[in-house]
Amino acid sequence: MSAPSGGGGERFRLAGIASAASLIDLGPAVAERALRLTPVLVDISSPFGDPVGAARAVDACIAAVPTADVVRLPSSSPGLEDDLLLTVRGTGRRRIVLVGHLDTVIPTDQHRPAREVGDRIDGSGTIDMKGGDAIALGILAELSADAWRASYAQLDLLLVCDEEWRHGPMLHASRFAGYDACLCFEAGERDPQGREAVVVRRKAAGSVEVSAQGRAAHAGAAPDEGRSALLALASAAITLANLHDPSGPQRLSVVPSILRSGEAVNIVPGSGALTCDVRADHSSAFDAVVAAVPAELDGVTLEARLGRSWPGMDASAAAAPILSAASELLGRPVMPAARGGASDASHVAAVVPLTIDGLGPLGEGSHAAHEHLVTSSLLPRSEVALAVLAACLAGEP
């Protein structure tokens, strides 16, 4: 991508006593906090739906910013542990919300605690996204000092416990309508030239769920009396996979990912279900995927519906002057990037047009056994986050 363009960073000044340059100087302190806190959070197994792990993670975050006001918000997913909202208030003009999530996808019996290996912190949830949470908590803790309160009117940090498997909307998004910016701390990245990058575009994400009802029969005595739900779903999976067009106008991806059918080796499967992951620039593209499933196939009734559906996000225009200012403050470029994965930033972007994501550390292996965070990235990524925050807090040119 080309270098960010917009208003020059030299024209921006923070309100009150703190300058933009001195805000970035907090980078080492924020990185040090993140280095200490990341293993604490990673050592807590907090898979989606686990109330004990979620409660322990929430308590650790509250302890990390003892000066913040604490509010617990009912989860967007019924029955889950309440989410956490930490707030510090100042005397400036602008309100910023920082966003992260505390849940992971790794079950407790497979959880890997934090382990330092060379320039890495290995462990479940390191990069998705407890390392990013640690940077956000470090920023909030540093800026809660009296010397910085003139820089902002309010800084909120929303940490949810249901990001990984939530099916419905994020109910908290509307409370941030009118905020000046949203900064989300999912994993960071670099562009193909190795320059610092943050995420300003995300695809919409969803799931197409197909149920099948056929007729069970004995596979040996009467195989032709059956109507195989498995075969019908397999055919539907091929039909949907043929819609995959990531280079097309909607950048649509369709990936059949789960097929469940059959109860025993000697029974024609009478029922089953297929799930496909779908992504596109806009969720309206998912309608054609649902419509492509036939109502009946070889005597098997098929019913398709859209399950999980998260909105897309495109803050490219709103973020351009902010990234230009942040680049000049840092003395190195901060590039805009796009990502296919879903994030709570997409929900908040619907009410806060200036939403920038990917402010967390670098790493690899989200949801996998080799998940890890690159330790040496904590300082430069903390500086990037502080530079972007400084530009968001800056007064008008």
C-alpha cells in the first residue's frame, strides 16, 4: 500500500500540558508493563464460555489499573461472565475507547501457559489477544497519572469475554457513539516492505449453516430405500465452494468447514448439517450464498440460513490523516492494512467512524499450538499505539 496521506503530524498539538512527542516517550514504560502483564494473563486459561477463567482474567486487568473506575457490563452472549469497562477521566476535550477481548479458543485441558523462549513468549492467547490487552492496559495505567489528564476528557478500555464465538451483535457498541476514536489491540503486522502497519479495513464475516433431512435406511438390507443426507450435504458443499471468489468485486470467500452426518457404518445417514465460513467486503454478499442452496436434492430436504454475521469495516479515509500524523511523530511510517479476520473493531466502527485496529504486538499462530508473541515487538508496537493515540487526541490543525 502507498504511504498514508493527510494532515502533517507537525501541525498537531495535544491539549493541555502534554506534547505529542512526550506521549510517545511513554513507549518503554508501556512496553515494560506489557512484558510483565502478558504472562500473567496468558497463564490464566480463559476459553470462551468458562466463567472461572473469565473472572480471573477480569480481576487481573482490574489490578493492572487500580486508579481506573470499574464497571461490569452484561455480556453480549447470554449466560457468560460480565465484560469489563475501565475508565479514566481527564480535563481535555476528546474521548477515546480502547478495545480488546479476554477469551481464547483453546480449551483448558489443552492450554499452554506462558513460556519465554528466546525472543518469544509462547502460550495460548499470547497474540490473540492477551499481548494486545497488556499494551492497552499499560497505556491506560500510564495515562491515568495526573500529569496526563489534561490530554483527554475520557479514556475507556472495554475488555469483552465473548469475542471468539459470539453469534449476535456486540451490545456495547452503541454506548460509544459520539466518541472521537476507537483503537483496538488485536495483533499487529508489518506490510510487505517491513514497515509498521495497523488495520483499517476488515471483511464482514459469517457462517452459512445448512441442515439436511433425508431418510435413514439399513445400508445392507435396504440401501436404496434411504435418502442420504450426507451425499446431499457434500453436493451442497461443492456448490457453495464454487462461489469462492476472493479476487472478485465483493472479495467473497466461501470455505466449507464442518460436515456432520451419520450415526453408524451400516445406516444410510438420514440427517446432518454443514457449516461454511463466509467473508466479503459487505455482509450483503452472504445472501447469494444462502440462496445457492437448493431446497431439495435427491429426495433430501435442505434448509440454509445465515448463522453468525459480523459487519465489515473500512476506516481508510478517516484514518489517513491520523496515520500521517502518527508517522511524523514516530519518525517512521505507520501503514494502513486490510485483514480478513473478524474483530470487535468492526462492531464499534459502525458508530465510531475513526476506528483503527491491529495495534497489538507481532506474533504468529492464533488459535494454534505454536501461538506466540515476539517479545522485541512490544516496544515498537507500544510506540505505534501511543503515536496513533496522540494523533487522535490532537487538536485541530
